[in-house]
Amino acid sequence: MRILASRHPSFGARLFVVSSRPREKRIPLFQLAKLFTIQQPHNHLHFNTSLRYTDQESQAPIAMPRQVKRSARAIMMDYVPTAQYAREDFNANNSDLSDLCIKHIQTHVKSAELYQAKLAELLNTSRADGVPALTTIAINSMINSLREDPSPSNFETVVKHAPESLLNSIIQSPKLHYTSMLRFSEQKGWDKLKDDSKRDIWILQNEYFIRADGTDWGLLNLDDSDIVFGHCSKLVTNDAGEPIYREITRKIAPKAGVQYLDQKRQRTIKIQPSTEAFKKTFDRLMGGALEGLDWNNILVAGGMALSTMLCVDESMDKEYEKNDIDMYIYGLSPDQANEKIKHIAEVWKRNLKSGEEYTMIKNGRTITLLGTYPHRRVQIIMKKIKSPAGVLLNFDLDQVAIGYTGESVLFLPRCARALETGYAIFTLDMIHGHHLNERRETQEGRLLKYAHKGFGVRILPEFCSMVEIDFGKRHVVRPFVNQAVGDMGKRNRYWYGSEPEEPTKDVISGVAAVRRVFAAGEDMVHRFYLGRTEISQPDEYEGDEDFYSDHENNYAPDPYFFFEYTDPDTGETRMLPKGKFDALDTYRSGVGVPHGKRGLGSLEMHARHCALFRFDHEKKMLVDYDSLAETSYDTESYDMLPLYNWNEGFKHGSFLQTIDHYNDNLFHKLCDGIGMDPHVQESATDITTASGRLFGNNWKSHLKGYLTRRIRRIMYGKDINDLVDRFQIVLPVFVPFKLEEWIKETFAQALDDAGIPSNNHEILIPVHKPGMGDGYIPDLSETEEENLRYWIIDSTTIWA
């Protein structure tokens, strides 16, 4: 269950709004950016989708650049409508916050339903009315045969018996299994998909069919490496002929499109040669932490699975010592999944050393098992998922879309492609995320983390062709907060000035536009920390030293920005400036959005961050990676754990004190909210104690006995049964009466639709029973405006 916060001028406390759909279809209240339009004053980047076509084979909508007359392929579903305009009625016609929230949620639900309907259409063999042509039937029959059985023998059978005229139609179909596409591309005369961009687009299209089908048919298996990586790798064996690793040789970075964060990309990498080798490495890295585990319905996915894939020698184990294990439970009901969590925790606990200190922690998203460093940490993600494919499809970056079931190593085609090329393909999900659809968003921190590990990002030329930027409209100003939360009208668009009404002459599109934005971001960073650049001085000021006397034109750093640096390669010592991300942006990036900064945001701001990474790699400056902007609106978000360093210095006592502080702070915020209630303020000043003294503000000291539940966003303990079954997440919320009724009704319907009896679960309850208390605090009267409630997340609804 996802709770989202928004401030409103009529009350100082927070309003929390929830998704009425399962977790894999979560709904944020204010996800206000269009999928194909990013309107930021920093870059005015637009993905033009004025021309729309329908791919006759996939029936998917296609976004095409203007004046493009060539045949098109589906690149990305346009699944997020203009939900931000739901705010217009709120601004113009009324001040009913309930209507605003309900309309936003309904808009996103409608969008999700439309998108799911489009995915369902992909499963149809044909949308044509009447009886399909015999050739269509034959093509679909062969495609389905290759999907159900992509083995070499079946492939040879289809190729042998199918007419070449049909094979030309089959080879480019995104409905094929990835291994069948590769086999086709290796055939003489059928190598159209050897082109990098075409293959990447095919993979994006193919993923829609994997997602629409809802099964694991499109996943790849490590034991199929001969066909998956055979065209770009060789198997290295020892003297006895036993495979040691598979070495992948990558091509030179493609010139088409835009590549970045690839300074540490390697031309060759080594991966595990087989599932057997992967399992041995995984067990070694676990150090016995999971010995005796029943792997049924469990998938270890993401960073740990990728690390195991790349760790081909024991000498590399130290690099992955701090990795935690992300576990997903799939194909089970909430009750069954809870029992599975208990089994995992008991196995992990049993494998601890005698007397080893440990803690089990639960929040609104995960249960984390923490022992003593370096015992492997386990994080169990409490998200209802049907299959391994459902887990991997949600990952933001291509290289981490890999998982291990205890028996098989499974990964998406885009993961195989990332290992092959060293690049994750940029999609707009990186900016906005899925919420109800597609995969999660990413943040700069994750991109930089994997850039350090050698994985860059590539923007395909087909994506660049949809970009058009009017550089004459760019302003070096910050967006007005109202714009960030949905006021997309022209009024109050900027802190100062206004956007030109007519297009300027400086309009650039395609790859050139994207590269110019990246160049502008890099130029700004260079001037800020390293001094003037060749492109930073306008022609009319050439040779004019006074131009650089202006701080806006030359950000010459003061001496105290420099720090001593010793080159590890040469031993040379010199002074270098230290760069900080928050100096280029703000410490609380995206603070205007109620649910925080969820994606990458402005393209040029992103380019500035990438420039810091590049200059750090080139040893031109030092970079403080801890200065990355906050990604949460509330630093004490209910679904996050406090930050901690996992090393020899980790202390359980200090960490648990921090959690207690989190929960206590939430209680104090509740006090502040109650104190702002006019009824409480008026009554508190009239109440006297037995001794006749005015009670005044001392009512806060009596509040704990007044509340029906203990307020906790994070819980911990040593008994997994209590943690799973008994401990509930309890959050105080102020919620308008109309919205409360709608949430209860919608929530009950969602539970019933999921086969969970809604009468067994309450989501919003009063914070106290009428008449409860010691007389120092009055009953909080019920109103039709807003009321104080507890938001309850129990052991079942936490999976919703």
C-alpha cells in the first residue's frame, strides 16, 4: 500500500492518499508530467508525438517525429495521459481537496486500464474483421511454434519448411523469442537485426509481448549462453577442458544516438559460463547464510544476481562483500507469502554464528534481516508478484534485470544486451517511472553506481529523432513550485519573465539537440569548477577579459574549494577542486513534488551530474557523491529505512535508536497537527486540573494514553512471527471526510477483487474512541471537512 503526502494551505499537517490498486499498479496522487513531453524551464525538451501510427503487426501505438514518412516501429507505449490538468478545475472552480485527489487517482486508473487493454490487444493474432488470410494464419502459427519451443531443432524445422516469403515477415516479428531472433540474424541474407539500434528497438518491442502475456516465456536462461552471447563471446576453459568463464568482447561505442556515463565501460568482460558455475559462486558469496532454504517461489534478483554473474574468480569476492540480497516472493497469496517470509528468516537466523547479534526490521515495503558485518544481509520485498518475469520487468536499468531461482539463472533480453554492449537503453521510464504501468523510475545515484561498475547509458537515435528543443526559449531559472505540482498554465510558469509566445529561430531537433543540451551541462560544470571553456565566451566578447569578471560567466572557484589529491597510478600529488551535486542543483531536488523527486528530471541538470562523473574519471576534479540530492519529499518516508553504513563499524544499538527516533518524531508531528486543530486549542485553554491550574499546552504529555494505537512506521524485533503477524504499521493522517469515504469504498473493492475479504481489514480508523482519555484532552469532534485518522497497514494489506 503506497501512501503519498501533499501539503495544502488550509491545514499544516499532511494529507496522505493511497493507491486503490495492487502494489504492482500503485497510484501516486501527483504524477503530473506527460510521458512524451518534459516541460522544464532548464531545457524545454519536447518529445513530439503529433503524428501517430499503428504498427500493423503489433497493433501498438507508435510515436513518430514530424515529417517522417518511413515505416515505423513501436518504441514505447504512451500510457500516461494529462492527469495534471485535473488540477485546473480545482484552481478555477472550487477548493474541494477531496475532488482533486479523487479525480487525480481516477485519471491514473483510467490510464492504466487503457494501457492494460492495449497490452491485451498485442496477444491477438489479428485485429482484422472477418476470417484472417491463410498467410496470416501460417505466420502466426510459426511464430507461436518458435515461442513455445525456441530450441535449435525446432528453429531448423521451421526454416526448412517455411517459404522464404513468410520467413521475411517472421524474422522481424517482436513476438519471437530472443534466441530465435538471434538465430535468424545469423542466417545469410537475414541479418537485418544485426544493426545495433534495430536490435535494441526490437528488444523494447519484444518486452511488450512478454509483459502482455504475463508468463515467463520471453525470459532467457544462462544455459542458453551459446546462442545468447555466442556471436560476441568465447568460452574460456582450463587445462582439463572445464569452462572457467565466458569472455564477451564489446564493439566500439556506436556513433549513432547519444552515449554517456561510459567512461569506465570495458571492451571485454567476463561472466559465468553456466548455471552450475553461477550456483557455486552464489553459495560462496552467501557464506552459508541461505543454507537449507526452500527456494520454491523465491527469486533473488537485481544487484546481487548481477554481481554473482560478474564474479568469476574468488579474488573478486571482496568487491561484493557489502551487497545485500534482494528477495522476491512470487506466485503466492498474502498468507502463503507471510509463511514463506518466516521460513526465510528462520533459515537465515539458524545460519548465524553462535552469539551473533541480529535484528529483523519491517517497514511498509520490506523486511530486512541484519546480522553482524560481514554476514550477508537479506531484504525481502513485500510485493505481490505472479512470476519471475513480473519481478524482472519492473527493474529500471537493463543490467540488473536478472534473477536466480535456486535452480535457474533468468534474465530479460535487455539484460543480455546490456552485458553485450555495456549500455542500458534510455527510456522515458527512467524519468517518470511506471506507477501503474511499466517499470520503475531511476535516479542519478543508481546510474552513477552502475557507471562506476562499467555500465553507461545510450539514447537511441530513434528516441533522439523525437526531440525538438527551442533553445531561444531556455531560461536559467528554476520552475515555479506550482508547475511542479501540476499548474501547467502560462500564469506563474516562472519565477520571473515569461515564455516567448512564438517559436524562435534557434530550434534544433534530433541527436544534435540532445548533444547540445549535454554540452551545455558540461560547459556549466567546467566553468563552475575548472574555469572558462572554448564555447562559453560569445563571439562578440572574444578577447574581452572583462567578460569573465562577471560571476555568471566564469564561476572561478575560491582556493578553499581545492583539496589535495594523490594520483594512485603515478603517485603525483596536486590540488583539485571538489565538486558537489547539490551545488549544481539543489539539495532537495524536486522538492515541489509531493511524493518527492522520483526520476531524473531536467535533461540539462542530468547532463551536469554526468559531467561531474566524467571530470572525476579524468582526474580533473574530486567529486562528493554523498552530495546527491534527496529523492524523497519527506526524509522520514514510511517505506524507507534510515541510512546506515554497512561495515565493521555498524552498531545495532545505534541503528535501533535511530528507528525509535523516527517513530517518536512521527508522534511529535501528530501532536503538532492536533495542536493546530482550533477545537483542541480552544478546549485546552479552558481545561483546568484538579488543583485549578490551567492545563494549557501540557495536554501533549497526556496524548499517549489518549491514542488507541502506537504510532510506528518502522518496527524491529528478534521474533519473525511477531514482526509478520502482530506488528502493524500505524500512521496518523488528516483526511477530508468525502475523500475518506471514497478511499474506504475503493479500498474494499480492490481487496474483494483480489479475493481478500474486505470486511476483515480496515484502512482508516479513528485515533481514539469517543469518551476515551483522562479528561485533559477533549474528544476530537467528527466533521464533514476533515478528521484525524490512523492509516493501518496490516500483514495482508501490506502486499496489496
